[in-house]
Amino acid sequence: MMTRPRSDQLEVGVTYWPAAVGPYMWHEFPVDTVRRDLAAIASRRIPMVRVMLSWDAFMPTDRAPNPHRMRDLETLLTAARELQLQVVLTLFAQSIGDCVMLPAYAIDRRAPRRGVRCVTDARTVDGGPRDIYKDPLMLEVQVRWLDALLAGFASHPAVAAWDLGHDPATTVRPARIVDMVEWAALLAERVHAQDERCRLTLGQGDLVRGRAVRLGAIAEHVDELGLVVRPQRLPLPGEPLDPDRAMFVAELAQALAGGSAPLVIELGVASGDVDADQESDAVVDHVTAPAELAGRRCDEMLQRLITSGVAGLHSAAWSDWGERLLAAPPGDRRPWLTRLGILDGAGVSKPLAQAWESVVSRERTVAPHSPYPASIDVESYYANLPDSLRDLHASWRGDRSDRPAILD
């Protein structure tokens, strides 16, 4: 019988994609590689893996899940159970850079969205995503897919939680604040009816930009809130890997969530050697940091975040993606996304791995909640972005350090 982590114990995990196929793992499921990678994750004492179920692979039609993908998922969960690994299954809209993987029926060919690419079977498709929050067909399909997965895998000993999305508003922005709230409530209710845990992973853009997402309203319907944090991409003053930036975002997220749901941070630091890219025709990578520097800064971030009151910390990727994925979306436009792993593409530990090994070296209890500010007028904050963000960050720096609160 597998033991679920206690609520007072810090949740530690990693988002898993195989190096060779990255986000396309369900389009060409490498079963032997998956088993080997899960064994390697377990050997490093990482207790939890987060797995994204691609919409276009699992629901290529609007009628029923693809039975082959359901069997592949069963294979993965069986391997995880044998290794005493817990799995968080992520469904629906998943923003990976500027891309969202959707089947053809979920794409409106007449309504492209600026800065958003729809991907089906590893190819970009003209058009934009249909409204997953309000469109009747989209809601019907999501309920059908979720019900089928719950029928097959609810109460599975390896399943720790069901995640309703990965930073969905980056590529599928809700038209109204209430739309995402009602959508999350509808799907979470079905998960809870099976006595399963439910979360929704939002993006750091939901904190620093106004895009019709309110953490507190969503937190009322889920057991945990996830938050994708990419410190090198934060629109804040300071060095990209300054640990203060990640700490500020975590505390701001707790304030905006109102304390009604625990917060799990998915931290992604891009690291590695990018010299080869700079000499080629590839998109220049201005985000990726040298490996040793990234490892030191990530260690500092993690140690700080442990004290911030977050309920969990997940690494954004187990391994870097293989070279061929630099030519495929989303790596073709955002090569740094392929370098978020704690291992490189050949399976060799990067300095980031040492930082995460320090986190899993012993059990850690969840620190007291530390929102900043202690009280916040949420609507006023969003109405006055970006000035309100800059003001809060400057105030936070003044309150949390000896440095003067200077606005950049």
C-alpha cells in the first residue's frame, strides 16, 4: 500500500518528459525509456512526478479517449506504483511557451490569436484555440475525457492528484474572470465526487499581468494551486536569477490566493551551454544561464522558498530535451524551454541536480504561511498593473532586506 504524503510535509516532485521526445511523449510513447527514467527519478528519492496528458493525443476526436493512450497511461502508472512514486496527472489546456496542443476540433481556423500557436501531432495549425471555458462542445469534451480517466484511474494507488491545466491563460485566456472560475468548479466537482484531490496550475503571468484570472476565486474550488515560476522571465528589476525575485512572487501569490488553498511552485531554471546556438541560424537564446551559476542560484532559491510557506516545490523538468526538439514547436522559438532539466539530454546530472538533491535529502515540514502584503485589494492591484507590481516589489525589498526600496 502506497503512503500518501502528509499535508504538513513539503511536497517535492518533478515534471516528467523523456529527453528524446519531450512534450510529444504521448505521440510516440517510449515505454522502455519511461520505465528507466521513472526508476532513475525514484533512485534520487524524488517522490512525485507530474505528467501532462496531451489533449490532441488523448482526445483526437470529441467522442472518447484514444484507447492506445489509455493503455500507455496505465503502463506509466503501473511502473510508478512499483517504484512507490506518486503521480499528478495534468489535463486540458497546457501552455508550453507560446504553444498549446489541441486536436483539430478544438481549433477555430478563422480566429488566430496573436502570440499563440496551436499544435496538433507536432505540427502548427492555423487558427486559435476555441473557448475551453464556455464553448458547449469544449465543455462536453472535457467532461467526457475527465469522466473516462476517473473511471479508469480514480483510486489508483499511484495517482496523487488531478491537475486541470498548466498555465492555461497564457494560450487560452478567459474572456471574463468568472469563466475560468466556473470551469474549474465544474471539473473539480467531478474529481471530488470520486474522493480524489484536484489542483490547477496557473502561470506567473496570472500574477504580473491582468488576464482575467483570480487566484483566490479559483482556490475556493481546488485542493491546491500550482504556480509555474520561471525567474529568468519575470518582468521585475534585478538579476534574472536573483533569489529575491522568486521569493517575492511566491509571497505575492499567497496574498492573491487569500490562503484558501496551499501553493505548489513549479520552478524552472534554464541552464546549459548555448554557444552552439549563437553561431547558427537558430533563435538566439537570451535566457539560458551558465550551468554552474544556475545551480548555485537555484539552490539559494529553493532554500528561500522552503521558508516561504509554500506547500510544495517541483522542478520544471527531469531532463533537457533532445537536439531535434530545437527545430519543433515550442523549442524553435523558445530554445530555453528545452534546457529546464536537472539532467542534460544525455542523462548526465547538471549542477541544478545538486540543488534539488539538497531539498529531498530530508523530510521538511511546511513553513508558516507568509503572504505579501498581508492584506491586498485584489481588484485594485490588477487595475493598476504594472505600477502596482513595481510598487509592491519595491516595498517588499525594503521590508525584507537592508537595501533601500528603489524603483527601477
